[in-house]
Amino acid sequence: MKHLVLLALAGLILCACGPKPPPPANPSSLAPADVRLAGLYEGSCKACHVNPQAGAPLVGDAKAWAPRWKQGESVLLDHVIQGYKAMPATGQCAACTPDDFQALTRFMAGKS
Ligand code: HEC
């Protein structure tokens, strides 16, 4: 009997919240569709760009990427290749070409 009352109470509490917005995509679960790019991403960018502690704009976080994207793609590409504040030059990806950096940036900013 006690359990039923508790269940009913829990039900009331859950219902009181109303419809919830869908949870944001978990950045760790995202990866580029292209297998080679996904490998490059796993080996470098991902270490920081899914980690809120790193101070990097998180993968797929539209709000974090909007002001950065506004700078223009060539500025972003410069910042990836030359480094920018806590963003290390080339994102520590020695195997990445400029095209890769562009594709990886598009992927992380949700523009691919
Ligand atoms: C060691 C951690 C680290 C790695 C690895 C890393 N990043 Fe970053 N990245 C950062 C941080 C921190 C910032 C935010 C810099 C700031 O604005 O203070 C950043 C910012 C950026 C930006 C935005 C620059 C701007 O002008 O706003 C781009 C684009 C970017 N990273 C791309 C990449 C790509 C592509 C890779 C993989 C090839 C990568 N990053 C790997 C830490 C990292």
C-alpha cells in the first residue's frame, strides 16, 4: 500500500514538469560520416571538442559555434592551422590536410 502512495506521488511530481524540450545531442556520440575523417577527428579534435573542461566550442553546439562561424571560414581555417588561444596549431593533427581541417570544422560547427 505504502508503495502505491509513493508511486502516485512520484507520478504527480513527474507530470508537474510538463513537456520537456528534447535533450541536446551528446557531443561524444557524434562523428563525421566519412570514415577517414572520423579517424582523424577521433585522434585529435575530439579530445578537446567534446570536453566542456577544455574551453573549446563543443561539437554540434550551435550556440557556441554561431559567433565563431560569423568570422568566416578562412579565419577559422587560419585559427586551426596557426592555433588560436588555447586551440593548438593544427589541433595536433599532423596527418590532416587543409581540406581535412575545413571538413572537420564544418562537421564540428554542424555545417556539414
Ligand atoms: C588540445 C585541445 C584541442 C584540440 C586537440 C583541438 N582543439 Fe580546436 N579549440 C580548442 C580550444 C580550447 C578552442 C577555443 C579557443 C578560444 O577561442 O579560446 C578551440 C577552437 C577551435 C575553433 C574555433 C576557432 C575560432 O576562431 O573561433 C576551430 C575551428 C577548431 N578549434 C577546430 C579544431 C579542429 C579541426 C581540430 C582537430 C584537427 C581541433 N580544433 C583540435 C582546443 C582544441
